[in-house]
Amino acid sequence: MSIEVAVRIQAELGEGPTWDRASSTLVWVDVLASEVHRYAPARDDDAVLSVPQHVGAAKPRSMGGLVLNLRDGIALVDRDGGKTWLVYWARDGVRGNDAAVDPAGRLWAGTMRYDTAPGGGWLARVEPSGAAKVVLDKVTISNGIGWSPDHSRMYYIDTPEQRIDVLDYDSDTGEATGRRPLCSVEGTSGSPDGLTVDADGCVWVALWGGAAVRRYTPEGVLDREIALPVDQPTACCFGGDDLTDLYVTTARTGLDESALAARPLSGSVLVLPGVGVGLPSFAFAG
């Protein structure tokens, strides 16, 4: 197994990678730089779109363009670059964080407080029409979201809880109920951040501060751990034409000069070719 550099860059807080099947590109963000990136491996090109607020996540839309989880709410970016608000829920000291699109094309968007105060964030389900409902309230750092291959389960991470949770999920209604722990993320100095689900139904999670990604079975058993040359991996997704390349975003924020000197790839996007097979992502239907 090899670990390669997909995008050599000094992102402050790289996050939220998503493989866009329509364009064969990797969409990811630098939260604190207010940047949305689109990396095309075939051209080795990383295009950057600057946005007016901190951006926790960017996901492809079925009609083209992007949906953004911004500081103050959910915005749409059209093919021509035009931007409009879909949901506006600004609160002092709160920003958007990780997000994901479910099998029916709904956006699940999480938030957190800048000061990471306990219970200061939420997880909301946003319909293509813009109707929004808070599904989980009083979370602290809303992070990884994903679905099982049969769409019967939804996985979720509130990072300080040090665990991966699972909920029963109904694709027709978008209801997610019965939240319970899948597994504790133990035996590491790191904390669970972003996640992705592979074709075997296993959950891959990036360990912030843990310099690794882990794979857990659907039963919550630790199946594999891969050490990384960065201290702060943030999220992961499978990409490439056959969905066998695991892309991992990373961060530099909070690291001092000595730590950055020791880990010069911090902030870059890494890729682990051939480590598994992923599931196709879904596009926002709004």
C-alpha cells in the first residue's frame, strides 16, 4: 500500500472530500480560508472558488453547481457561479461544519460553535425545496455522516463523544431514529472526524490528532488502521473511476512551527490507491 500526495497545498483546515462522478473530480474545502476546491486527477489541476464565508462543506448538485454549508446557512452555487441562499440560520459564534447528501438527494448539514462549547451545534436535514428540520440538537462538533449500502443505516459522529453512532434510516421519509453507539474510538490520542462507508458496509473514519484512518465493520469491530504522515487528517472518501482510491483531507491549523516542520504534508490532500472499494456519492436534488 502506498500513500501519495494528490494536492500538495498548505490548507489551514482541509475538509469534506466528495467524489463528483459527473465530472470525475474531487470536491473539498478549506474551511478557514473560505475556499471550495475542485481537484481533477486526470489534469492534476486543483481549481479554487473563493466564497464570502467560512465553508464547512461543498457537495455537487444534480443540476450542476454546488450546495454549500456556510457559516450562516445553506447556499446554492449555479453552473455560472451565481450564489443564492437556500436556508439562512445565522447565530452568533456558530458555523457550518461537515455535511453529506443522502440517497434521496437531501442535504444533512451539521454545525458547531467556534469556541466548541458543548451542545452549541445541531444536525439538520435540508430538503431540495429548502425546508429544513433539526434532527439532532445540542451536539458539539457535528461531523461525519454516511449511509450503509442498503440505505437502512445512517452513521454519525459528534467528535467529542469519541464514538461512531448509528441510526435507523428511512430513505423514503428521510427519518433517522434510534441513535445508538456503533463503537467507541479508543486506543488512540486522536478523535473521530469525517467518515465514509465502503461497498462492504464498513466505516472509514479520519482520526484528528491521531495521524491515521481506521476501518470499522458494520458490527463496530476495528478492522484496519493505516498510519498517515500528518497529525490532523480530517475526512476521507473513495474516488477515482473505480472508486478504489481513498482521498484524505488534512489540516495545519493549531500546529506550531516544529510540528509543521516534522509533518510538512499537513494541509495537503493525500490519496491511498487501492485500499478498498467505495460507494458512489449522491448529488443534492435542489
